[in-house]
Amino acid sequence: MSYAWSAGGNLATGRWALGGLGTQSAGLSFGGATGVFLANTEEYDSTAWAAGGALATARWGLGSAGTQIAGLGFGGYTGSQSVETSEYDGTAWSAGGNLPVALRTQGGAGTQTAALGCGGYDGSNPVVRTSEYDGTTWSTGGDLATARWSLGGAGTQTAGLSYGGFATANSAVTELYDGTAWSAGGALAAGRREIAGCGTQAAGLSFGGSDASSLSAVTETYNGTTWSAGSNLITGRRYLGGAGLQTAGLSFGGIDTGDSVKTEEYNEIAGGIPRHAMYYARQRQA
């Protein structure tokens, strides 16, 4: 089977370093930055983005987990690193338990009541810290082997996936979490930071970011052991948001030539046209 990215409906507000979670047909984007920090939330229905309830505190670089109707955003940057955790119920955000340490640009995975945050930046250095959320309180998990920020995260609290990021250079490191400790996974083809992704530990998808010299359009798929090349994004972007599954991915926002409104959907190709696009074309004709 072959997969490719196709254009989806644009965000109402172009932004970068935004939170992203949910699925391709029920995505959520929130926070981020343009020339200012943003509290905007937008909800995706496979066709268009619509306004949702705003974050209590505008910030960028949040970690993310959960679904459109049970979402979680944590940490970020408000002028300094944040400990704030916010919970979304499909309409409005409410306060959750604070992170143990103020961080931005963590990797995120899991659900609103069983979330995983890993890595990030504390204002001075990238960190190895892992934190686990039970819907009320964060507790400390096993440290990453390699400190990184602006890394990707996917999977669950007991089967997590972290990849890419930045320490003193762009990283290709992949690590797997079992609920207690991280172990080494197969490396990305090339180091990328400000990367996004989605999926599970055994079926992950990574896309975008920045490599050694430029914005990246690279997409890679993970099978639990190794990464393989996927079809490139239509437009290379860094600091973008991601949601969905390896076979139904969603990318949105980020930085290309400016603050991007672009949304792209990753789907199986049938006759040269992504199946998802074919379905909606038929619906519009009906």
C-alpha cells in the first residue's frame, strides 16, 4: 500500500509551536505563536477548522495528549517556562494539576487521564525528565537516555514513543517507554528537531521539522523497531502540530515561509488519489 499527503482545510489562524491532538476526523489545535502568544483553539472535522474554547493562558510549545473531547495541554512558554496543565472537554478548557517542573517543547503521548510527557527545555538546558499524569496529578517516570527538546511523542503512557529533537545538535534518537523505563529504538534517517508525529509505539508516523540546513518535508513510518521512508509533506514545515494514526495522519500549522495555516492529511492512495479525498469528493457530489 502507498500513502501520500493531500491538502485539508486551512487553520483560521496561522501559527507555530501549537499543541495538536486527536484524530484525522476529530483533531484539535491550540495555543502557539505568531508575533504574539496565542490562546486560540480550533477543532477539525476532516474538512474544516472551527473555533473552540480558548486556553486560560496564551502560550506556545505545549505538550499534548488525548482526544478532541478529552484533551490535555501541558507546559509551554508564556515569557518563561510554564507548569500549567489544561484539560479540554470538547467545549472549554479547565485547570489540571501542575507539572512538577516548568518546561516547554516536551514530547507528549497518551490520554487525558493517562498522559506521558518527556524531555523538553527548562530555560537553561534540554532535560531527560519524564512525567506521568493520572487525570489529577503528575508523577515522575523513568528518565530518557538522551536529553532533548522539540522532540516528537506518540503512543500511550505504558507504550510510549519519543523521537528526534535537539540537544547540542539535531537528534535522530528514538526511545521506547514501557511505563517504567526507556529503551533504545531504531534511529530516524536523519536528525530533526521541531518535529511532529502521531500513531502508536508499534505504528508511528513522524513528519516535518528542521534538519541540518532547512525546513523538512520528510515523513517516516515506524514499525516498533525501525523507521522507513514515507511520502513527503506537500510543504516542509517546522514547529507544526500533529494528530491521528500512521494510516490516517494530520499535520497543521507551523512555520514555512511564515506562520502557516496549512493542513495536510496522510492517507492510502487509490488510483493516484488519497482514499480520504475520494470519499469527500463523492460526498460533495451526492
